Amino acid sequence: MTGSVAALLDRRAAETPDAPFLLDADGAALTYAETDARARGLAGWLAAQGIAPGDSVAWAMPNGPQSALCLLGCLRGGYLATAINLAAGRDIIAYVLDHSDARIVFVSETTEAPIREALARSPSTARVVRVTPDLFAPREAPAMPEAGVDGLLMYTSGTTGRPKGVVLTQASLVAGGANPAEAHALTPADRALCVLPLYHINGLCVTIMGPLVSGGSVVLPPKFSTPRFWPTIRARGCTWFSVVPTQISYLLHDETPFETVPGLRFGRSASAPLSPDVQTAFEGRFGVPVIETMGLTETAAQILSNPLPPGIRRIGSPGVAVGNEVMIADAAQAEVPRGTEGEVLVRGANVMRGYRDNPDATREALTPDGWLRTGDLGRMDAEGYVTITGRLKELIIKGGENVAPREVDEALYTHPDVVEAAAFACPCDRYGQRIEAGVMLSPGSAMTERALIALCVERIGPFKAPDRVHILPELPKGPSGKIQRLRLAEAVAGRAPAAAT
């Protein structure tokens, strides 16, 4: 599917005006016609404020229909919709508001104070506007933007340094919705549950753009809640959901009694590799197939997906390319033979235009013939299924041998008490680097550091087993819920060894 988000929204409003699109947690719904009218109204309001098409307009709001309307209103008017990561912290928010040249930042009652605090520390002159219903009143909207114009500015949640601003065109956003719609055979009868924030590419492209492309609908509770997850799906008639592995683990370890949900077709996992043991346990307990996928901010979310049942799902693999090309390449960006490890590259309509005001990073990420270097290491088998083996910047090099952190993670996840796990490298005089890991255990667990190390020795051998396992109340994560290994390493640096047990 091609074209702009604005044109797609207009088409839905013309063809299925009375079909529901955006629902809140209580079930109140906006139809496609109502959504289009409100988006036009906001675009017209921005134009009346002297905001020119192409100017950056930010939104900093919790999930809900109003947050989605701010996004769609910006896209409808041809403005650069700029996502503010509410979990990023004051200094990063201040940097993003300045770097993005935001003219206006939309806020809610709960987010206005932290945004004003960030602005007080920023050169940004962005005007803070609290969202109220009158902003969406009927108005004449600017001319329809072209598919190739910039639509979204979203900052990566890098673990070190300043985040990079990823620029996606309107056409890239449509492609970002079309890819999961194709992979998951979405239809107008499908309804998504969106529990990932809209300032994360998964929440935005998969669960907003996916239903928009397919003509379906989406339920938008303010945030992820383990106790409310299944009741919301049941009460609102959701047929699918998209989550990250940490949320799957939280749901798996929740002891609330579970009842089968009629009509629920599948769950979808992305943003980080899903442990095969966790996936198998989740499907066994809840009877819901989990479709592992892979995506990036730079690719408007999905690049790989496993098929739906009865297609062959490869547990431990994020699947095959859907809607774009994926290649495994060597250091010179040349394709390697099937089964050989290399860097995962992707090319397609969903790929970013580049990083805002960062030509060096853009040149490093995008090859002259349009391939995006993901920084992920992987292998592709004869049927096109990709297995991710690690990150170029996260590989542990112990005694000259490469150790993929994920291999250690998966050994730890084989114990049912392990809710979160992440291995990382630490400096070592003898080996150059040694292996350590952090884990979060389920409440009341009696597992010890020594027992966890012994488990890893049994599973993956003494060379790859961690020298230390830090038992923590929680592991540091980015806005998508992805565990951040470098932050974890910094957090436990110099931590005293646990007592022998």
C-alpha cells in the first residue's frame, strides 16, 4: 500500500464512516468519520496558529484516543509529528524539544508540569498547549500532504550519548502499518489492544497504523496493567495484541486466575528477542499463539514476522521478511551464504529517510543502494527464517571468542522463577571481558546467585556461564520495555559479590 497517512485516513472516513476506529479503555469509540473530522480540526487549528506544513509539532501524552488524534491531526496537516518519550527524563526531553525545533507541544493534565520543567532547562521556545476538546472542532484543514513528505520524528532510546532523531515519511508510516497487516492477515473485523506507548514505534505503527491500513480498530488504555490486561481484551472484544517480551514475562508470572478469551486470534511479540522457554510457557498456560516479530524505529516497526498458525512458526526466530527485503551481510555489506552469521540489513518503503541533522550517522546507517544497517547479528536459513544472535555493540568477547548475550539470557530463562534476565560484558584482566548477568526473580523465590550460575554451567558450559549473577528488584529498560544491557552494566559496576550460598 502506498500514499500518505492523511489520504488513507480520508479514504477510511469516506468508505466506512461509521466503523469504529479509536476506543478508550471504557469502550467509548470514535468512528472513522469522527476521527477524520477531529484530525482535520486539529490540523486547521495549527494552521490558524501560523504553524507551517513541515514544522515540528510535538505531543507528550499518555495513551488514549486524544493522543492518537494529536498524532493523526499533525499528519493530516502535513506537520512533522514529534513523539516525546515520557520516560526519558527531564534532560533528554529538554534536548529533544530543542533539537526537533518543536513549535508547539501538546500535553495532558498529568504531563504539563514535567514538560514545562524540561522547557525551563532548554533553549526551546515551544509553546505548551493542553489538549481540550475544542482543539478538534471542525475547521478547514491545510492541503493534503504528499506521501513523500516527512511525517514522524521519533528519537531512539540509545543507552549512551544523545538520542538520534529518526525521520519517517508519510509513505514510510503507511508501509509500517501495511507490513503487520499483511503478516497477520488483519481485516476490518480485527481489534487490537495497544499497551505500548505511542511514543514507541511498535505502539504507533503496529497498533495504530496497522488497523488504519486494514480498516480495523484499536483499544487504547492509558498504560499496560497486568491485572487489567485480560479483562480489557475480553470486555472490548480484542482479537490481537502487541507486546514486548518483558510484558509477556510479567503476564506469565501473574497468579491471577485466567479464563479463555473467545475470539482472541494471536499475540504479537517484538522489540527484543523472546526467550523460547518463556514463549512455550506462555502459550501453554494461556492457549494463545505468540507471533514473534522484529522491527526498529528506523524501519517504522516490523521487518520480520513468523506466519500465523497453521503456518510454520520457528520458536526462537523473529521470522521471515514481510513487505521489505532482508539480507545477512558481511562487513562490506555483501550478502553472505545462508546459515552464515552477519549483520542484518533491510531495504523497503518502510525505511527511514535519515537521522535529523546528523548526516554522519545517516551515512553510517544507510548504504548507497538503500540498505539500512540494523546493527543486529543473525543468520538466515534456507527458508528465509532469521535467527538473531546478538548486537554488534553488545557482543561479549571473552578470551578472543564471541559470546552472544542472548545465549546466556536464555539459559537463565529456563528457570521458572526468572522474570527478567540480561547478560553483559565487564572488563577482565585475564580474558579481556568476562560475563555477568542481572536477573529479576518472581516474588518469594529462593533462587540464589550460585544456583543460577550452576544452571548456566549445566545449560551452556562453564566458559559461557556468567561469573556473577546480580539479583535485582528490576532491570533497567527503555520506553519499549527492552532491557538495556549497557545501563545494567553501569548500574552494577563495583557491586560486592553475594555471600556464598
